[in-house]
Amino acid sequence: MVGKAFGHSLNGSWNMNPECIDRWFSIEQQRNYISMLTGRVGLTRRRAECFVRLWIYLLLKHQQELGVELRQPLTQLHIPEGFIACTHREAAELFYAQKERGSDHAAGMMIDKLLALGLIEKQFDGNCLYHIRPLPNLTSSPPSRKSVQLAIDSFNPRTDAVPVASFLARNYNWMHNSTTAIPHKITKLLRQWAEQYPVGMRVLRCPETFHPVGFYLLYPTLVECEVNFFLPPSKSLHLSSASNIDPLRMAIPGNPDCTRESVTSVLVRSWMIDSPYRNWENVSQFLEDVQITLRRMQDDFPNLCDFYAIVIHPRYEELATSLGFQKIGTDPKMSLYWMYTAVEQFLSLNMEDVVSKLEFASPTPEF
């Protein structure tokens, strides 16, 4: 007997009760999805649980709005079209069913985390409306190859620092409740790094406006700082920290504290293409430019061989893995990890082949 769950009343309409979605998508099936999600950057098991339950609820509610009468439990989840309403009260019933009741405010904070992680989108028309974003390996949607022709250029600290800092700051939304001071700090650091070693700083420009819509920073690292690549990565998140001391110091050609031959490590300190410009063509050409820049850096540091990265945002995990980066260290406090590949291996990649295998069903702004 379904009772007050998602079922049929005597007149054939659905009785909506978020607490009882388990009847329409079993706990075992939910656990399968949760297991596939847990461990991605920023996704604790608790956040994955809440996301899956919200996904089920929005899907079932969408079916009801379409007038579809489900008579059998769902066997898999798909992305409902458009935006579906869900109040914080409904979310609280979803997230805290069969648990000590959580508040509407707590449910709203959880939704904010899911938004910051890029798992859902939000609109507001007097009510809060949500849309589940496609996830690699969990959903499939027809990809869009619509291309906007962009130009690759050197980073200009006078004109690019502020707009680049603004979209880079969004990488850290899932880690912090407030990021008001982060863009200012990033702006100062970008200009400082550009003065020290501009070779590794590149942008994608929109030809109509000349505004930067993509950015990367390859950061040659002093040998005495390489130990940080074997410590928890949260200790090296200088851009989002309150500290003025950067644990990863830049190697600068000609400086007395480093020699050309001593520098072996380079860090992807940032790599990002802003929405809606993330597609096959733009990603491929930007990665090919990374290869060109690495070769230029080898002129300054001939022994570069180790290539490190931290994936700050879950939307780019698939890309990093496809480029040959592998996890080498986790963090006990945050869902972050160091990734590593050899410079020679990265330079040998055919970027068109690599990128052609990726899905860009939903252009995303964060790395």
C-alpha cells in the first residue's frame, strides 16, 4: 500500500510526499548512484545523498506535471527537462527523512552547496526552481558542438586581472560561505605573478569584446616547495586562504635562489574556460596552447619533468583524468587531491583525440 507516498489517489491524481520517494526509487538504487558520486571533488557522502534524493524528487514531480502516471518504480534516473519548483520545506523533508528533522534553513544551505558544486542550476520567479545538470558517467545528453571562435593571447595584467579574478573566484564557492574578498586577493596575485614570470599565463579572448573568457597559469615551483605536493592539498590553497604566505613559491629565471637546472616541477595553478565557451574546439586549442607554453618554459627550465594539479571543481575531473593525470594524495579535511603526470607524457598527447572522447553536454564554468 503506497498510502501517502508518490502514488495514486482514488481520482487518479498523485499524492506528493517527499519523505516517501524510496518507494519509487529504491534505497539500493540510490546507494549505487551515491557510491558513483562520492569522492568527486567537493562531494561528501552526505552531499551525494541529498543530491540524489533531490534528483529523484524533481524527476517524479516533473512526471506529475506532464500528467504521466507512473505505475512501476523507476529503474534509473534521467535529467528532467526544464526547471522544477522545490521549496526549502520540501527539501528538508527530502534530506532529513527518517532522520532527526533538519531545518528549512539547513536544507537551503545544502542546496547552496549543490549549486556551488555545479550539480544543479537555479532560477527564481517567485518560487525557487531547479534543474539537474548532466553528469559525466551518470547521464548522457546530446552534446552541443556550437562553437564560438576565440583567440589565444598573453595575459595582460592591466586589463585582464580583474575579470579573470572574478570568474576564478567561483571555483571556491563550494568551500566557503562567502567569497567577497577572494577576487581582490586573486587580482593582486595575478599581477604579481605576471611581473615575476608572465610566460605561463595565457587567456582565451572573445574577439568582439577582447574580454578574457578563459585563463590558465603554469607555475614553475621552487625545489624547496615541492614537498607540498606530498602534503594535504588544502594546505596549498593560497588563493582562497586568509594567509599572505604562499606555501608554493614561484621559480623565477635569474633569481639567485634558484638555478635553471634545479627546477623540475610545474603546477597547473589554474585552468578554466568560462561558460558558455567550453566546447570541443575551444578546449582542444587551449590545451594545445598549454603544450606550446610548456615547451617555451623548458627553454628557461630545461629539467622540467613533473606536472602537478589540484582539481578545485568537480566539473573538470574527467578532463584531468583523460589528460593522464592520476591521483597521488588525498586530503583528510576536504574532498581534494593532488594529481600528477609527467611533462613528457603530457606533451606527447594529441589533444584533438583526447578532447573528442569527452562529453560537453552542459558547458560549465569551473575547473
